[in-house]
Amino acid sequence: MTPPTPRDSPPAAPKPLRADAERTVRTILEAAERVLSVHPTAPMEQIAEAAGVARTTVHRRFASREALVTALSAWATQRFHEAVESARPDTAPPAVALYQVTANVLRVKVSWRFGMGALPTEAPEVARVHAEVLATCDRLFARARDVGLFRPDADLEWGRRVYYALIYEAAAEAPDTDDAVDALAGRVVETLLHGIGTAPAPRG
């Protein structure tokens, strides 16, 4: 059997960015988040100015404004995924993991407000990450029920939906400071676990 000719060989994988190129991309994306969260229609020239780089540098890294926004959303979505995983939701004690996931996710949602909402949730990469996070949350909630943080008969799907809503509301009002995020994370977890009532709701 003859060896494959160059034409038959698979295309080479793209070379990873050098460290300096990675820093430049991150600088541009962070500047894009700052600018677009205030001025959503800002042009690439304004983003380049905020990043402290030449306009041609931005255009060399991102072929269009749409490409830049897509990259920003992908970056923010990856930070969201890392925020959940870094809390060790499958191995840390459930009470610890629940608080840490909440605080980490709030930080991402506050720091990357524009990027987190730049693409629709049905976009393939966004949908994939959100599906993985949802599955992780379901496992964490099951562990929390098993150790007694939730009632044995708790509706975990409803609880997760309430939890997501609490995070959404907290992120909407949170200033971008660690102390504020930590305090709101505590309020979210406290509300999820204990509510605001003084006694169980009557049944039947």
C-alpha cells in the first residue's frame, strides 16, 4: 500500500496561539465586554481604543464585528463552565459546593454580562455548555437531598428552576465587587434552602 500523498493527508490542525497572541486576544475580549456592556452597538474602532491596540490588530484577530462578538460569547460561556467545575460540584460537600457554584457563577454573570447574553441559548456551543451545567446542577441537587439539605420529597427540577431564577435576579443587581457577590451568593443559598416564611405552607 502506497503512503498517502500530501493531497490525501488530512488538513493540519490550526497552530495554537503564542502566549503573547493569547494575551492580546484576551485584552481585546475584555475591552469588548467593557465597551459593549455600556454601548452595545459600539464599532470595533472603539473596542480597539479601549484595548489599547491598533484597529488593524483587532481586525487581524477578528475578521468582523460579528466574529468578535461570537468569540466574546464563546469566551464568556467557557468562563461560566469553568466557574461551575472549579467549585467541585461532584466531590465537595454539597453545602460547600452549592455556595461556591453560586458565588463563582455570579462573578461570571456580573463580569461578562454582555458576553453571556450575546448569543442565543440555542447556539450550539452555548447550548452544549448549558446542558452540561444543567446536568451538573441536577447531580449536585440530588447529592444535597441525599445529605438532608433538601427534603426527601423535594421536587428537584422545580428547585433548580427556582435556583436559576434567584441567580438571575441576584446577577441583575450585583455590583462588580467580590464582597457584594459573596453576600448575594449567601442570600441566594439561604433563600433556596430556607425560603422567607416562618412555617411550612399549608397543604390540601
